[in-house]
Amino acid sequence: MEGFLTSLAGVFEPVTFLMMTIGCVSGIVIGAIPGLSGSIGIILLLPLVYKLDMVQALVVMAGIFCGSMYGGSIPAILIQTPGTPSAAATSLDGHPLAQKGRAGKAITVALIASVTGGIFSGICLMAISPILAKWALKFQAPEYFALALFGLTLIASSSSDFLKGLISGFVGLLLSCVGVDVITGSARFTFDSVMLIGGLNVLPLLVGLFAIAQAFADATNKAEPPRQEKHFGSFMLSKDEWKRILVPILASGAIGVGIGIIPGSGGAIACFLAYEVVRKLSRHPEEFGQGSIEGIAAAECSNNATCGGAMIPLLTLGVPGDAVTAVMLGAFMLVGIKPGPTLFRDYGTQMNTFFMAFLVMQFVILFLGILGTPLWIRVLSIPRTILMPAVMLFCFLGAFSLTNSTRDAFFALAFGILGYFMKKCKYPAPPMILGLVLGSLAEQNMNRTLMIYKNDWTVLFKRPISGVLMVVSIGIILWSFREVLMKKKKGVA
């Protein structure tokens, strides 16, 4: 009880609570802007994160993460344009319900489901993380290499096009090799350029592939934005509607946490999986796609439940669960926080405060959602000619502030151009980011494994944990290639 009260007091410390509120508000606003996401929000606030203490930095980033998940549902419901990829399934029933003059109910269901999913994932984060951290202390070099490989194969296989995801991941691995080899001390892929001796930082890559690439895409998009709905109807739910969303919320919360724990999965996968499961369990499957509140509840609860789930491998193993936590991992490194098993041993009190703050911020989102929905809707009316230049400005400032050098700003611009063409050619960006983040982890632990076990590669399969991860990774790759071949055969037929 004393520890609980201490953690709760830390949550309501003025600066910490202020950072939580700023993170939630920023996340909702950014999530409500089509094309932006939680990862971009964290990037834009990186100059602020540099100056914060550990708990405050964790709270503001988690607030952006959770807030953007809910915020993405607003344009998905009103204009059938998901604010974030995780809100894609929400638009399937949210917009048809809004067209029937019941947008208020759709927004209310999305808010309730998002908050409930966040609370459920927060409880799982508190219960599972310390246990998993103790188990993770047994990890050695072979296990970390196998875990990094497992994360890379999952993020590549989860993209719509496996081969393009795999290519993007390989490019990220190559980028992680740029600079000086930590084992041999030799320079690699520097092309005799002093700018590349220090390697490539995570921040310019994130800024370029996500934010600047999206700004370029919006600047070249000549299509008119969809019109905003003006009639929302009642925001209150009837007793029967409360009963109808109960089971979908419970089922989707468990699915969201489970998918979030898997490195490289993310809310986009969880929301569609939960949507399909709930549709099969529903007594009214014919309503799905026509304006079902069960479909909205399933999609929104699952994608917000992935927030806590994705942070479990991030905090305990140092492996990001999705693209947003990949950005958070880069931010952790920038502020001097090293995620992993020792995080709970060295910062136990701070982590308990963060867990408590994660639960409290769900109620902050609920309060903001009830009072601020009309304000979030008005954000959609900001002209793109004003919005995107402001985004570009913050992106370059964030990249420049990393080392106070134009070097990283130049790299951000270069990766922005690359990201723009990747969008045009439909190459996913998350595999490349995780390739850069996990590439060094995989390389260093692979070298350590070979040095310790005298170049014996078979040790990766002899040790129980690493052996299972290696076999699963190989199985995922083979299964994905099988699906590619089957699609080609069906196409020919």
C-alpha cells in the first residue's frame, strides 16, 4: 500500500501530470489529422522530451501513443479517412453510422472502447512486465540475436506485400552497418565521407520516412479533401447498446494485448483481426459494414489495447512492438534510457509510477474526449497549406536539435525524399526503421555469440529459447513465401 500511494503521488506531481495531459492532448490532435500518427507526434515533441526526467519523458510519449489511437477514429468516422493506420477498421462501420445521422453514438463508442482497451492493456503491462523482465534476465547473446531476427521477420511478414516488406527491412539492416564497426573498429559504407563516420541516427530516419515523406505526399496530392459531416445526433447510448458492445470490448481487449506483445505487429493488424473475430461471434453479422457499433467497439478497443501490449517487449526486452514503439525506442536512447531487463532493477520506483500513470492517462483521455470532441473536429478544417509547412518546420528543427548540426537535417530531407518514393511504390517504412534499430542489436550479439562459442553457429539452435525463436523465424519466412506463391498461382488461374 505504501508503494502504491508513493506511485500515485508521483503521477499527480504537477509537472508529471502536466506532461501527461500535454501528451494526451497532442496525441488526440495529431491522431485526428489524417496522415499523421503517434510516431510523428513523438518526433515533433522530441525537443521537449530531451529536457524531461525519465518518468515525465515516458508519460508524455505514452500519452501521445494512446491519445493518437483514439484521435484517429474521429476522421475515420466523420470523413471515412482514418487518422492513423490503426483506425482503418473503424471507418468500415463508423462512417456508415455517421451517414445515418448517428455520428455522435459512433464517436462515443470509439471513446469508450479506446479507454477500456487502454485500461485493460495497462493492467496487463503492470502484471506481465516485471515477470517477463525476470525471465528476460536469462537472455544472453544468442537469445538477443534470435529475438532481433524474430522481430525483423514479423514486421516484414505483417506488411501487405511480403517481398516489399522484406526488401525494406534489408535496406534498414544495411543502413545500420554504416559507420564504424564496434567490434573491429573499421569504417564501413562511409564512401570516404566524414558525415557517415558516426553512422546514421534513428531520429533523421524517423523524421524523413514518416513526417517529411507525408508532407511531400500531401503537397503533390491534388485531390480535394472529403467534406466534413456536420450532424452528429445523440452522443448517449441506450441500455441495449451498452450490452451489445460489452462482449466485443472484452474479446478485442485480449486480442489487442496479445497482438501488441508480438514484436512488429501493431494496431493495424489487431484491429482487423478483432473486427473479424467479433463479426463471427456477433448475433447480427449482417450489420457489419453497414454501421455496427459492435464493429466500432472491436476495432477501437483492440488498437488501443496494443499500446500497453507493444510496450511490454519494448520495456522488458528492448524490442519495439510496432512502428510507434520503434520511435519510442529511439527517443529512449536519445534521453539516456536503456530499455531491457535491467530497467526494472535499476529504476523500479520510476517504472511503478509510469505503470500507474498509464492507467490514469486513460481517464484523462476519457475526460478530454467528452469535453473536447467539438475541438478535435475543428482541427480537420485547418488548411493543408498551413498545416504541412508547420509540420515540416518542426521536423527539421527536431532533426537539427539532435546534434545542433545541419548534417542530421540533411539526412532527414534525404530520407524524406526516399520515403516519398516508397509511399508511391507502396514499400512499407516500419521494416526499414526496425531494420536500423534492430540491425545493430542483431549484429553485435551475433558477433559476441561467435566469439564466445568459437564460431559455432549451431549454438543458436541448441539453446532452448534461441532455438525456438530461430525455428519460428524460419517458419514465418517460409510460410510467407508460400503465401506469395499461392497468390501468384491464383492470379494466373
